[in-house]
Amino acid sequence: MIDSPMLVVVNDEEQYSVWWSDREPPAGWRATGFAGTRQECLDHIETVWTDMRPLSARDPETLSVRDPATLSARDR
Amino acid sequence: MRAPLSPGQERLWLLQRLNPRDASYTMYTVRRLRGPLDTGTLEQALADVVARHEGLRTRFDEEDGVPWAVAEPPGAAGSLPPVERIEAGDEEHARRLVAERVNAPFDLAEGVPLRVAVIAIGALDHVLCVTMHHIIGDGWSLGILFDDLAECYTARLHGRAPSLAPLPVQPSDYARWQRRRAERAVPYWQERLADPPPPDLPCGMGSGGSGDEGIRDEGRAGFQIVRMGREVAGELDRLAREHRTTLFTVLMTAYQVLLNRHTGHTDVLVGTAVAGRDRVELEPMIGYLSQTVVLRGDLDGDPSFTELLGRIRHEALTALSRPSVPFERIGHPAEALMPTMFILHTQDLGPTRPFGDLSVGFFPDGYRQVKLGLYAEAWFEDGEIVVSFGHDGSSGSPHEAEAVRRLAERFLLLLESAVAEPHRRISELRVWTGDDEADIRAMAGDGADAPEPDSRGPMVPEMIAETVRRTPGAVAVVCGETEITYGELDRRAARLAAALRAEGVRPGDVVGVCLPRSAEAISALLAVWRAGAAYLPFEPDEPEERLAFSLADAGATHVITTRALPAGLTAVDPLGGEDHAAPDDQGEPAGTRPGDVAYVISTSGSTGRPKGVAVEHRAIAARIRWMREEYGLAPGDRVVQFASLSFDTHLEEVFPTLAAGATLVLLPGGAATLPDLLAAPGGERITMLDLPTAYWHHLVEEIDQIAWPPALRLVVIGGEQASGGAVTRWRGRFGDGVRLVNTYGPTEAAVIATATDLGATPYGRPPIGRPVGATTVHLLDAAGAPVPKGVIGELVIGGVGVARGYLRRPALTAAAFVPDPLGSPGSRRYRTGDRARWNQEGALEFLGRLDGQLKVRGFRIEPGEVEARLLDHPGVGQAFVTVHAEELVAYVTGTATGEELAGHLARTLPRHLVPTAWVVLDALPLTSRGKVDRAALPAPVRTPSAGHVPPSTDAELLVAEIWAELLGVGSIGVNDDFFTLGGHSLLATRIAARLRRGTGVEVPVRTIFERRTVAELAVALEDLLVAELENMSEEEAERLLSSAGS
């Protein structure tokens, strides 16, 4: 593995990962502002990603409106 | 005069003896001579040259297996090579004559290996073709021979003495000198080439040619030639001078980068040839002086091209000045030390001396001999650099030439990129062509999750509910004598779901399932879903500590089990109890949300603790839909449930079957009793098997002893590299009659990610296929960029099947589940840590791990987890865990014995993670780089138990003989235990098959487990024989007895 500088990134489901600092994060991902070596980024994620459920799955009573499949399953 | 051979000559002599028809060591020079050729003078000139050079008068005699070089004195009768004079009808004919000669081998026992042919095309147009075995001359020697010949010819024409440099040294002097030098160089090479990296080559070269599955198609061998224009050639030369090095070093650096970009290796071995004429007195000599030297490139840390150039320059300066030594002296096979070569020819610049009145030109040689799996040679022609990539047909692919052609084009692109931007990191240099980029896009898979355009379809519980509605009376599960209908399965699940709710289980919870193979276990899985929860399955005998750890890790408090549980955990009876059958629970299951977790699988964790992989409903639903469709499952199918529920393969068996309304057949006696099930009444109706590849390999070994069901139509395998030999054997028996599907996939991507039918194509390495529905696969290099066909990268899986992550492991999850720039916005893909490549046919080939993860008999094992547990023990100093002959082996230092440690591990690890072979060492052997030196680890040795009692009865002798062969243990005693000797369930199958072959009696696999010593099994065998005899006519009995005695 090549140890280039990395960023901590997060998607709309509040799932965390790492991305190269010299590349634009892919669509649906944004940088959180934390940067460092890959290991530093992972160590940071270990402390900040406290609820690992995707945002849409956090409240069992609330259906995700972003997920059309959920709606169609319910409509039948 | 008799002289010893140089080390290089000895090696060539041996190679020619091993393969007398190999013409790849035939050296040649072919020149077109236009003008008035005086053939008489030419022959006299040739005699002058032969008289001058001892090597051209040397033959090779053998005495007691030792070769000696024997030179005739100058001018001796018979020392002159025969000169063939041939009239060619036309130029085309001349070409054929030349090609025949340069592609002909030499028999070293037949005399001086030198031949000369003068081919006349016309009166003033001749072709001179000189061939010799490499043992008497190298490429440089050919230039000398032609120059000396030109001078002698010209001198004779003009009636003067030839003007030639003094020749103080002859090959026999050189050979003695070189033998001493090479001996002194042995320690340097042993140290420098210790612990060689795996010999991966681009384009799958060599992969079809390894071991017994090798396919080397010489018809597919050839050369792919590309040209580098004057401008780039000039730039390369300038780059070399700027960095005070040579063009060779620049090209060698680029070649190593090419290999790195194709294999991912940063430790790269490339051979090259050096002239070996660094002393002035060696310059005018004809002989085999060139040396094959291996350069070891360190490409670690993604250096810039110029930085790497500095490293290679240093390596070349150090290595090229040393005499090479035969690979045999270094202690590793030649393929490992020198998988490939790069050679820059600088000596072949054409004639420099006048050849009488003749004008000398080149003539096509038609050379076809490929010396190595893959190698590149470069030379100058008219200011351009010509690069020729030789390939030997060993990829096993009919598209090999095209693949190597592309490799050659990539090399040009890489060189252009390196001269344009030499300060770029090697991972950033351009190497993929436009065609490559197009392939990358085309091969990745679609990743779409849409069998129908407007709906993603139902989740798995709804698929099964649909079956229950449609065919409530059909048989869903068979377990021994018990048959459960879909209606009954549904009622049981409803009742248990109500019990779970009553015990406090809420939607979104995780519920443990720890049950033996039974209908209750199947209904338990459905019940957990019906309660809106996710299931976490365990082995029925899961060690309590690990069970508790995994449950706590998943935040689970409830377990469906009949076991007693540690305090704080709630056991729920699998039958649920009558009182929970409330009417509202009999109805439709609550709508399952696609984003809910469906199951959690506990997998081996490298840090010493298992990790729970959480997979959502939408992921497994997409897989089950694909499997049901692709495997063609329908009512009437009978599918064996082979996998343990603690592994995710069970999902591939259970749910497509139930979704299709087919019947699931359980193995209550354990997976290893599959052959018993197939041989029992009802076994003949089985239509589909899903087996670990390692287990399938063992069944194929005993293919004629297995009662394959006549109804069998599909076998799915997966989990390890399938053997080409086993596929061939399978197809020899079944042809197209039983479909064989190879699958690949990690738990983190919902059971499987790729699949392919293993059909009639002969395979060196059976592929793992293409992405299944709703899945993408990209192969990424170390910089995260996708790679094209033929290139090894990390296999990365995208699409709907990607798991949610590892429960309560944020950093691990973030590292393995990464943004997918090619998927839908915000989506993630899973980095498997598996190495793979797209073969030329567009299918994936699996090539092992990037890290140390092991597969033992299909079980995925992080050796780090086992090592961490071992180091917990006070009697262990160091620990190293690896695999040897399908067994998990632990190497430990310290005071503890293997037996103690096995007991220690069994308290915390599931059985497949407990090593079955133990080696106690004083210290772990280390390489100079500080890693465990695997090559220096002793193979585990099995010792039969103390108090050895040799087998005596016929049955004992037969059992002991079969054990000895399959377990690889000598002198087995009657009280030795099958499992203590390293036996395992896969081997039990084969023991049963062998006993059947030896006696004609059906021996259930179960018996091998129950009767664990030779004596016990022998008694069981005798009982079975007696029972068989009682059911037979006298004639049949006679036949059986006589066959058993043979």
C-alpha cells in the first residue's frame, strides 16, 4: 500500500471512510476536515464514528424517504 | 587436451542433456553477401578462423557423468566444420533454408557444435548462415567470428597475412579461472537472492505452465516487436546521461516498473545478460563468456522514476561486476530467481570490416525459439530502438500473442511517459493504452440492482412467504426421517417469532442462533427475520467464551438454543412454546426494510478477536434472486444443506431453495456424512450440491466411489482455487450432464460476487468468472486505479451486495469499505485483500492474498487471531501459524506442548481455528529482512502413539495401509486415533471411499468418525462385511470375499 496523505470522508448515510487528499471525493462524499496519514485518519474515525448504523436505519420507526424500494415494498 | 567447463557451460550442457530437442541455445549469424563470392577462399578463411579460436575446435565428452571440453589442435584433420553449399531457387526458398538451420538443435555428443551454410540465391547473391551452440560462443562471439572471417577472406584475396589482435587467452583458460571466481561469488548471490518473491508474470505467462496442471502451447509462442522512434530513443539516452548512467539502466528501470504495474510486486527480480568481457584480453575471444545476472529491484514506497533509476543504477553496478553462479547453488528454482529477463544488445552493430569486394547486409533469420516464459530484448536499428517481447505459450490462453502485443505497447507508453515526466512517481506514469481503458470499463460488471426496471423486488422473507402461500403442502425441509412442509415451517417460524417478541426482542436487534443441523434451525432463521431482527449463527459447539464475546460485540442478548448460556444471556427454545401462537403472529410477516440488517457472520479477525460482518436485507435479496434464477431452482429440486450455519454459504443453499419452493435436505450427522446421504434411499433424488472447493476436490479424487445421484444436475463450488486437474476429471465423468459452477465471494459482499460455469475449456487455472447480478468488480493497483486485462490488482467489489460493515469496528470498516467513485453517489465498495486478474477471455482469475489470511479446507483464517490467542498462554514465547498440506500448523517457542496449547485454544476458538499440527522450536527462523523465513520452517512430523501395536488382521492391515497413505504417516499402530494423526472430515470421506474400493462394502463416512482407531474401524469393517455376506447369495459372497482378499 502506498502511504499518500489521506482525508476522512463521510457520505449522506454518515458512513465514514478515507480518500486521497489530492483527489476530489466521489459524488455523495464530502471531506470532514480531518487529514493525515492513512492510519491517523483511521484512528480518528475510530473515535468519531460512534453510531455505525446508516442514517436511514437509525430510527426503526422512521422509513427512509430516500429509498424508493422501501416505499414500493410497503405499498404492495 | 581436456579441460573442465565453466559453470555457465556446465549448466548449458545439462540443459541440453535434459531436453536434446531444445533449439533455444542455438546461436546464429546470418548475412547476405552481394557481389562475386569466392567460395574456395571463404572456406580457407573459415579454416584460418577455426585454427585461431580454440572454441571452434572444441567438442564435449562425458566421463562418468562429468562433461569435459576437448579441443583438437589447430589445423588437425576433422577440426573443420562441414560447409554446406546450397542452391536456393529464390529468396523465399533461402529464407526457409535459413530458418530451418537457426531453429535446429545441436547434439553435444556429436562433435564440435558449429555449422556453416552458404546459400546461393544467384551468382552474385549469397547468404552466409553460421550456427553454433551457445556453449562455445555467445552473441559477442558471433560478431568476432564474422569480423575475423571478413578479415581472413580479404587478406587471402589480397595475398597478405590477416591483421588480427593477439589472442592470449583461450576458452579452457577462461573456464578454469571462471570456476574459481564463481565459487567465491556464491555467498553474495545466496544472500542477495534469499527469499525470492512469488514469480508472477504479466498476461498470466507461466500460469498455465506450473505444476501438473501445466499447459504450454508452443504453437502460441512467439515474439511481439515494437519500435521506439528516434526522438524517444534520443530522449532516453539524454535521461541516462543526465543521471550518469546508461541506456540499459533506464530501460531496465522501465521494465521493472512495467512488471510492478502488472503484478503489484515491489520486490522484482529480472535477469539480464552481460558480455563478461571486462578484461581487454577477453575481448577478441570466441567463447561463452556472457553471464546471466539477476537484478533485484526495490520498488517500495512508490518512488519517482528518477529515484528508482538511482536505485537500479546502484544495483546494476554492484551485481553486474560479479560472476554469476548456477541457480542450483543459490537454493531456489530458476523460475523463482529469474522469472523474466531484459537484455539490451549493443554488440550486434553489423560488420565493421570490409569483406573482400562484397557488400554485406542483413537477411531475415526466421528465429522462433523462446528461451523463457516472458522476456524482452532490445537493440538499435537505424537510430530506433527495437524491443522484442518473447513469450513461450505458457499462459494457456489462445489470446497470448495479443496480450503480449499489448504489453509491448504499454512498455512504449511507459517509456514515453517516463522521459516526459521522469519526476513522477512510478504509480503515476502512463501505462494503459486506449484499448486498455475501454476494457476496464467493459469488464467491471453493471452494478445495477434491477431485474425489472421499476422495482427492486421483494426481500427474502417475502419471497418465502410467497412460496408458503402458493404451496403450503409442499415439503420444505427434510431432516433424516422428518419432513416439514412449507405451511408447517411457517407456523413454527411464527410461533418462535412470537416467543422472541415476548422475550423482549425488538426490530433491529441481533439474535444468536446456536442449534444443531435440524428443521428447528431453519425455522429459527425465519423466525428471527419475522421478529424484525437479524440473526447471528454459531456452531452448535461454539466455545462459550467466543459465543459470549461475539454476542456482546453484536449487542445481542437473546440466543435461540437448547444450550445453557452464561449469565446475562437469554436462551429461547427453538420450538417457541405453544402459548406464543397469538393469532396476529400467524399472518403476513411485517414488511422487511431493505436497509435492515439480515444477518451477522462472525469471521476471523487479524487482531486476535473475531469481527461480525453485518449484511443488509437488500444485499442478500439481490443475491438470492440471482442464485434462484441462475441455478434454475424450481419446485422438485432437492438441495443439500451442506454448509455450517455459522458460515454464510448456508444462505446460498437455504434461501434460493425456499424461495423457489424446492426442498432443502439436511445432513443431521454433519457435513462429512454427505456421501452416506447420497448412498441412502432418497439420495438419488438430490439435484443440487453446493460444496467447498477443497471438499469437492476430495470427492473427485474418489469419483468412482461416490454414489452420485442420477438426478444431480448442478454442483456449485467455491471458497478456494479450483484445480484444473479436478475439473478435467469431473468432466471426464459427467461431461455436460452435470453443470459445474465456480463461485467466489467474501462474506463482506453477501456470499458470492463472481461466478462462472466450468465448461469444456481446458484450464491451467480455472477462473472465478464475472460479476454476478447487481455487482461490480474492479481490480485496483496500489494507487487505487483500475487495471486492465492481464494485470494483477486487488479485487474490489461494488454494488448492492456490499455489507454494512464490521459491527463496532469503525476503523476496520472505514479501511475496508471505501468510497466507490464508479457506483451511485455515496456508495461504497469492499476491498477484499484478494489478488486477481482478468484473463484474456474476460474472466477473473484468483491469485491469492495480499496479506497473510489463510484458507484451510475452505475455512477463512486470520493467522494473527490464532497467534494472538497462543501468545496469551504463559508457556509461549513466539508463535507463527500457517498452512501445510490442508492442515493448520502452529510453530511456537517456549515451554508449552502442542497438546496443552490445543486445549487452551479450544476454549476460545472454533474448531477450524485450532491448529492440528504443532512444531515446538527453539526460535523462529528469520530472514535477513526480519520476516519469518517460511522456507526454513520444518514440515510437521506426525508420530504415531507410544505403545505401538502393529496391525495384524486383514481388516487392520487394510485400514492401516489406507490411513498411512492418506495421512502421510508411516507405521501406524492399531491404537492410533484418526484425528490425532491429523485426520479431518475431508479425509474421512476418502477413507470411506478407499475402504469401499478395497472391500466392495459400503462404509458410511459416519463410521470413520465414530470408530476412531485402526482397531475399532477394522472391527466395524468386519461387521459390515458379515452383514453384507448374510444378505447375499453364495456366489456373490465368494466373489466379494475373493476381491476383499486381493
